[in-house]
Amino acid sequence: MAQYKVVIIGSGRIADVHALSVARNPGLQLVGFVDPFGGSHFGEKWSIPGYVTLAGAVDACKPDALVIGSPTETHVSYVLEACRFGLPTLCEKPVAFSREPILEAIYAVASSDIPVVLGFHRRFDANRQEVHSRVRAGDIGRVEHILQLSRDPRLAARSEVLHQGNIVADMVVHDLDELNWLMGGLPERAYTRLDRNADPTLAEIGDFDTANIILSWKGGAVAHVSATRRAAHAFEQRLEVFGGEGRIICEDPRISPVIFDGAKDTRIARRFEHFWDRYRPAYQAEIDHLGDILAKGAAPLCTLEDGLRAYDLVEIVLSSVQEADRI
């Protein structure tokens, strides 16, 4: 099997997740990474050379594709470079923290005719894909209510939080993109409450660790989103879509299905530690999809236009925050 060469941009946590997926795809070869600040640990782990600039990596490695896993504020500039180099790309979400750069990236991609996949990993999760397919097929009738629970096990390091924008733009954006995907359009109204239940010092950077959101669409559908960056019990993500003909529930998968229930103790099946474990198959599917784009000319399943719609919903949500808790 012919191998396509891939360069990863970034050397942090998400770049590591993507590097593993590339390594596991027999049709792809990880040949280098880009990090203006070094990232020697990443290069040593994956036995690949590092470059300060993308131009340097392209010149030395001659890649067939790119994976952008750098901080959000750099995404658009790297997408523009990918278009200039003519390289199919997988770009992590969100595209950007403001609308104009997203539009600039969309225009560049359209003008260059280079496929760019946006990394909303839930769209590549087999369980979530089944929910989407059955909802869109009308299995539950008209959607009346959606419930989403998203709970991270712990707060990220402050150095990471500083580059994430805010809890809505970074974490809840996955739930919002999923709502766009399920409903096929933006809601009419929103109500949002943001709180600092785990770390009051997040006020220093204008961020929050808890979000509760109510959204409503024309026709009567309502969604409740509950998200927190600190859950003592585990990483947890659950979804329920309710309609006139039934409901679809996507439970939180477990590492082990074994449950112990005895006279002195009860132990439930173990949950996944964090998103990189829970969505490991979805991240693999993202990279495998990039491989299909290279080998088979497949069309991107998730695009920058999807990122624009997610951004627009983030703005709707943030504009509905109570004044006392406004970002």
C-alpha cells in the first residue's frame, strides 16, 4: 500500500492524539511536525524531525497532507498556508475566535479547491452518527427535546485555558455543533447561565467552568445543554433526543461492561478517563477520512462552513448570558 506523508502542526495534547491516529493508519506516514517554540519532546516520542515554520517542513518533508493541532489563534494562518501549498488538511476546531478570519479561510479553501476537514470529532463517532441518521430519518418523529450532558473530569492547566477562548467557544462548541448537525439550522432563542463552581479564580481571565444553556427552534424543539469542566466521578458525555414517536439515547460508553453488585459494595462499569480515550475511535476515523480524501478523492464530512455555523451559535449563546455572568 502506498503511503501518504503527513506533517502535524503543533506538539501538544491534541497533536499527540492525531499522531497516534496517523501512526495506526497503514496508508499514512508521519514525517514531521511544526512548532515555532520547539516541542522536542514530541519529536522524540514519534521519532520525527521538528520545524519552526510550515514552509521549512514542506520543503524538507514534501508532505501530501497536513494536520493542524496548534492553538486556535493560529488555525486560519495555517489553513491559508495549506491552500498556498495545495495540501489537503485536517484542522482542529474551532476555526477561529472571530467571524472574519473564518470567512477568509472559507474563501481561500473554495478558491484553491483544496479539501479541508474540520475536526469536530463527534461527527466521526459511530454512536453519534447512528443518532444523527435515525433522527434525520424521522425515526422519533418531530424532535421536541434534546438533552446533552458534557462533563470533563478536571480543569485543564491554566496555560491551556488561556489559549482556549472560553468554555463555550472551546468545550460547549462540540455540543452546539452537534445541535446544528441534528437540527439542520440555528435556534431562534437562547438563554445561558455561566458559573464558576470549581475555580473562582477563572474570573481573572474572564472564563467559567460551568455552563447551562436552553435553546429553542421554530416549531417548538428545545435543547438543554449542561456542561462542566470538573466532575469528580469521571469524564461523561450523554445525549437524548426525544420526539413524538420515541426517543434515542446515546449513553456514555464504558471501558468495561462489568458491574459488581454485592452485599457490602457496588461498583459500576469503569468510565473512560478523558476525551482522548472516549473518542479514540472517532479521532482515528477523522485521520482515516483524511486518508480516504488522499487515496479516493472523498469529500470532507465536516467543513469550515460547519465551523462557521458553530461559531454563529457560540455567539448566539454568549449574547444570551445573564449580565451578572457575562464574558
